[in-house]
Amino acid sequence: MGMDRATWMYYTARNTNLYTERVQSFLQVAEANRVNKGSGSICCPCTVCKNFKRFNDINEIEFLMY
């Protein structure tokens, strides 16, 4: 990816293709991690909650991000 997580999550304009690509990649990795760990939730990658809000379904995050 080349760009650290904090940079794209907090300092990249949300209306860019770069941001959309990074969110989709983040969600794929987060979902795989959730399944591997047997966890029930995923952190939200937004500027408001800064990963403190958690969701049980990546579709909820995708809905909020777009």
C-alpha cells in the first residue's frame, strides 16, 4: 500500500478514489481478521470515531463510508 493507515484514514479526502480503495482494502483485511480471530466486530475507519466504534457487519461500515 505504501501509505500508513493514519494518513489515508484521517488525512485523505473522502471523495477520492484513493480513499475508496483503501477503505475497501481495510474492510477486506478487517473481515478476514474478524473471522480468523472469531471476533464479532470490526473497527470503523472514519475520522470521527478513530477506530473506537465497532460494527458486526462490514456492510454497515460501507454504508456509512459512502
